[in-house]
Amino acid sequence: MRPLAGLPRGGRRPLLWDVPLLVLALGVVGVLCWIPAAHAASLSDHRTAQSFFYSGLLLVVLTVMLAMVTRDPKRRHSAHSQLAALAGTYALLPVAFALPLVPLIRDTTLLNLWFEMISSFTTTGATGYAPDRLPASVHLWRAMAGWLGAYFVLIAAWAVLAPLNLGGAEVISGQLPGQKSQLIGRAGGLTDPRERLTRASSAILPVYAGLTFALWIMLLIAGENGLIALTHAMGTLSTSGISAGTGQAVLYSGLAGEVLIFFFFLLALSRHLMPFNLPGQVHGSLRQDPEIRLGLILISLVVVVLLLRHLVADAGAGGEESLAALIRAFWGSLFTAASFLTTTGYESIWWSSARNWAGMGSPGLMLMGLAIIGGGVATTAGGVTLLRVWALGLQGKRELERIIHPHSIGSGAEARRLAGRGAWFAWIFFMLFAISVGLITAALTLFGLRFTEALIFCLSALTTTGQLAWLAGAEPLSWAALSAPVKVILALTMVLGRVETLALIALIAPGNWSGGWSAPWSGKAGR
């Protein structure tokens, strides 16, 4: 395991140590407001610069005041209190993010601004505004909100969710979700939740920011527009898919820009590419990583289906296609499949060519299926996650093998854990996910949406892939045209998809997991 930098052991703790996490997060948002303020000032957009500057100043002053009245050196920090703070960030920070937009976009409602920023912060990337309606600095602010939201997700994965066996860690460890992990002591011996959070944030930030900066510079070298290159670099690393343009991956950099973005998509396929290890994580070759293998298989499967669909139809009609058309269709389907599997949602400039070439119109079911599966555990991607799907696949394979060899015990402790306890917890999460889809879709239909539209919007929000609404249906669906109750339901769905159902259940009833039921391998009957 790589060492985690953080607070020095021993000595007096800094004053910020005893300030609630939500207050610190509010101060971070205030300081970040000055970045788009400086950007707007450089463009001579003084009205936008003033809005962001004074909003940031207000948030910083408010943070100082709240820190003075809430600082408590005797406060006891626990993993469940940090889980509550994580849920609280999605209630408070989108309001803070929307504050600078109130004087800038006056021909809208506060609900629309809140919806816009909660979509950005949850890395969903759905927007109700046309690109040319918003100032350039607001596009930068949206990308920053998604980038910061993904950074919080990465911190929470190690410092909050993993110690409680949540967020996919329950599949790795095979222990009950919501209970303290017995393997957390192996992760550097950090038993204090606040110290674990501090060290995780210190370890992740340099790598996360460095990769974003590297992609931005490479896109600029490839010839991309400066603002679009920056927002797409943030949108790629955060898997938010936020864009200052039309929603396509590139504008001026062409194939070179898409190739660069494609390789950064792979970071969202596996936790092994992160700068730290989860409890119970085993070192191994990346070629043997189940998440990377499954992700590449799924991407390849989509490409093969789209290509074969056209080749079979073309052979029957006796037509011939050029090699250039085949290459465009191949790359358009490859890039877009990787984009939606990682729940980013960028569209390749050749995606339309790939769809028309395959003769399938809009393969919405494929895109929705990829988004539902999602990326890797403890990454910025949403969805069910590849590891849970892999665990269910191992369990199915194991059951088929037991038909032939009833007394076999399988090979490898890790494989047995994934195919046993890991698959059980993965199935629980999948059923909760399916129930959520059913309930949310039904609720949306009660407010006037047709079933197909309700299902697409539900999956877009629950998988944090807002671009599904534009590409999954026969016609693009508009987020702006939704009614106020529907926007509220979808905004809460985005939070549910980002925090995950198991984490919310553990937050509401953390004491019920250990004694309320038992797994089928435990030899006890569940209650």
C-alpha cells in the first residue's frame, strides 16, 4: 500500500480539526468562487466577476462565523457521524453553489438553479440551459462543482464508506454493510475517522488534480478550445460529462482529443488505479483485475454488436462500404460505449455515423444497460458497479459448476468470498436498485410523464448519467421542460444514486444490520 500523507502524529491538533466537516466544505466552496471570478474578470465580464467574488466573500465570512460557534475540541467523531455529514453535503453545498447564479440568471427560478447545481455536484451533468445562455464563467463553475463532487466521492469511498463496509467495500470484504470493517486496521492503522479522512484527502488531491491538469494540457496541445478543454478535463476525471459546448467530447481537437479522453475513461473502471487501497484489497496485475476485464468485455461487446448489425444487413443487400466508414463507426461506438459505461456521457463526434451505419437508430437500451452497470468500486463512476456484476457472475458460474461437482469448494479464497458473501451483498444492492427504479418511475408517471420518458429520466438520475436523456430515446428529452415536482424527485434520485441505497439504510438504522438478519451461509435463519 502506498503511504498516506496527513497530519503529523503527536503534537497539538490544528484548530480546523474540531470544526464540523460541513462548515469546512462550505468554506472550500467560498474560496473556489474566486476562480470563476478571476476568469470572468479576465474576459471583462465584470457583472459575472462581481457576483462570484461577493458570493465567495459571503460564504467565507459565514464559514468563519459558523466555525467559531461550532468548534468543539471535545466532539467525538465516528464513522456514522461522517456518513451523516456526507449526506448533509448534498443538502447544503448545492445551495452554496447556486448562490452566485442568482443575480446572473434572473429569468429563471431558484428551483432551477438548485437543480442545476445538485446535478453538477452529484456528477450527473444534466442541464436545463442551452450552452449559449450561460456565461463562460458559469460553465467553468458547473465543471468545478462536478469536479469537487467527484473529489468528495473519492474521499468518502476510503474514509467514510469503506470503514463501514459500504459503497462496494462489502463485496470486497464479505462483511455486513453498515458495520465497522475488521480489515480497516490493515489500511495504515488509522482508527480515528477524522484522521483517516484528512489523510485520504491529502493523498487523493495531488493525484486527482494532477491528472486533470495533465489532460487539460494535452487537450490544449491537440488544438482544443481553452475553456472546453478545461471543462472536459474536469468532466472526464469526475465522470460528470459537463461541457461548455454541445455535449460532444471535442470541438476542435478531433480524433486526437477523443483518444486522450478515452484513455482517461479507463481510470473509472477500477479502484486499483486509485492512489490508495481499500480494506481487504489485494495487490495484483491490472490484466487480472476483474473490473477492468469485465469493462473491456462490455465495451467490446457493444462495438461488435453495432458492427455486425450493419455487416449482416449490408451483406444481405449486396452493398459495399468504404474502410473510412468502418473506422468511423468503430471509433464512434468504442468511445461512446466507454463513456456511458463510466457514466460520463460524452458523445463521440462519430457517434451519429456509427448509429446510422449500424442502421439501429438510437441504441438506447445498450446505453442504458452500460450506465446501469457503471464503473468501478471506489471510483467517481456511478451505477451498480462492475465489481458487483462480476460477483453475481461468479456466483452464477459457481452454481453451474456445483451441478456437475456438488462437493467442490472452488479455487482461491478471494474468488470464494466474491462468489459467496460478496455475491449475496451484490444481489441485495441490485434488488434495492431495481426497487428504486420501479418506485421512482411510478412516481414520475403520476406527475404526467409517459412510462418511457419516466424510465429514461429515472435511470439518468439514478446512474448519475444525465446525458442518457438526450441519447437513449428516439428523440432527445429536455430537462428544462420538466415540472417542479418532477425536478425535485429527480434531484433526490441523483443524491440517492450518488450516496447509494445501502449507505442511506445504514445511516437511518445502523444498529439493525448485525442482528436483524443473517446471510444464508451463516447457518441461521433470518428474521
